[in-house]
Amino acid sequence: MPISHHAFGHHGFGVHHAYGGGSWITHMVVSSVIHALIYGAIFRVLRHLSLGEVLLLVVIVIAVLYYGNRNRGQRRWPP
């Protein structure tokens, strides 16, 4: 069975289409730049926090993600 390129975690950011189809190397470079910007912003924020504050922030983020995704398929949006 042939494997589609969509099975390899396409982000949906439009990178593939924004660069005229591009190649895997273009996608890799753009993705690396985006990740570097995100990690840079995270580390700039965390640099000024103590270890206890970082641990508390990690626990809060994990709890929010857990409880946010726990009922993902059971949400009932108002009509």
C-alpha cells in the first residue's frame, strides 16, 4: 500500500502551497525557523522565573491541556 505524504504530519500552515509547491527541504527550513522563534520566545519568558515558578507553570499547562482534551469528543455547542 503506498503511503501518502499527508500521513507525515502536515501542519496545515499553508507552507507547502505558499512556496509554489516547494519541496521537503523548503518545508523543513520554514518549519525549523518557526520552531526556533517559538522556542526562543518560550525561553525568554522562562529565563526570568525561578525553578518553582517554572514547575508550577508546567503543572498548570499540563492540567489545562489534559482537561481541555479530555472531553473533546463530548462537547455540546449551543445551536
